[in-house]
Amino acid sequence: MSKHEKLLLQMRNNPIDFRLLRKLLKGYGYECINTGGSHYVFRKQYCMSITIPFKRPIKVIYIKKVIKILENQS
């Protein structure tokens, strides 16, 4: 099991950690962009961008969206 797969599994078990989400997306090649607002945009060339509001806890719907996108890329 690769490091990224372990992070993805951990994200399923603990879906409220923004730092883990950011680390996971960066591991898959996404660039984190924040222009000072309350939302972070993760971009990757030739892929759809992902916008996540920085609120604690992160809503489960955003975690499910990220997991679905990453599973489709693998």
C-alpha cells in the first residue's frame, strides 16, 4: 500500500482534518491556492479544480467529493 493510499484510507476514517486533506491532494499533484479568502482551491493540470471552504470541521460532502475524484484518477 502506497503512502497516498494510506492517507486516502485515513481520510475515510477521519474526514474532518484539513491538513490531511491538503497533504493528500498535494501528494496527488494538486497545487493549493488561497488568495486570502475562506476557500482553498486545489488545481492540477488537465483536471477539474476542487474548491474547499476552510471551516472546521470540513463537511463530509467535500471529503466524499475529493475521495471520488482521486479514486477516478487512479
